Amino acid sequence: MNTPYRQIRATYTEESITVYQAYDPAIAEPAVAAQRFVAPFKRERMTWIKPSFLWMMYRCGYASKPGQTRVLAIDVTRAGFEWALAHSCLSHSDGEGWRERLRHSSVRIQWDPERDPRHNALPYRSIQIGLSGPAVDRYLDEWILAITDLTDRARDVHAALRDGQDVTGLLPAERPYPLSESLAQAIGATPS
């Protein structure tokens, strides 16, 4: 099966989609305890959410990089996730009016090479969604349904890789996320 060049692949239900972030324990532990992000998390900063577990593992080095030693799975409402997509702007130019849209959007879309378990780049892209301003407020106050610490799972996958084991069964089951034609166009996804 050929994977489309730009496609959202994620773990999701009828109501929610799982995204990943990695933080220092000072942010992660209070977030898991409160089931929402609380101080010292800063609303004023852009925060990036990633539906791809393997892209998150690439970014945080399986929970080994400084400031990213705790991996969190955040279940957010699909309505909130799709609001972010609908109000987004690509982080790279997509034609006339892009610079103006970029200036006024609180959501950035970035497509980066997807990664395999050993961090090798794959020939298709994975989405990252950057939230700032009002989008961060919505994310924190309206969209989050649950926050789960997946640090041990990330480390188990990494250990299994080092031992030469097949890690397929340790990875979250991600599948293509259904997008309306207008959302797919808004984020530059490959038409299905």
C-alpha cells in the first residue's frame, strides 16, 4: 500500500484523537496529576502537538533529550483538533496571501518527514501542529480529555530496538485520519 505524501495518521475514536508532546518532569507531572496543563506550563509560548508517535520519538529521542524526558499522550476532542486545522496556516508559503494569513493565524501546520522506529526518514510526511494565542487557550481549556504518561512505553520501545526486537506490537495503532475535502485543502494534505 502506498502512503500518501501528506496524510494525518493517528490513534483516534469517534470523539477523540491522540496527540503527543514531550516535556521536562516539572511540566509533565503536574499535567498528568491535574489532567490538564498547569503551571509551570506557559500559555504564552507556542506549543506543538504531533499525532505521530514515531515522529514524537524522533523529536525527543525516546524520552532521552534534555527537557523532553517525559512523553505525554494527550487525548483531545476531534472537534477541537479539526478547529485547529480549519484555522491554520502552513508554515511555508502556499501562494498569494500566505504572509497575511500567517500573521493572523494562531495555528501553524508543518509537514516533516515521517520516521521509522530507528529514526530513518520515510518518503512521506507527518504533520505537526503549532498552537499559539487563542488556539493554546482552546487547547488547554476546552479540548483536552485525558493526559497519559507514555514515558515507560517510549523507553520500552527503545530498549526493544536496542535488543534487535520487532517493536510493531509496542507501537500505538495509527491509521489515516478522515478529513473533509476543505480541511485537507486547508492543510495541504495529499488528496485521497
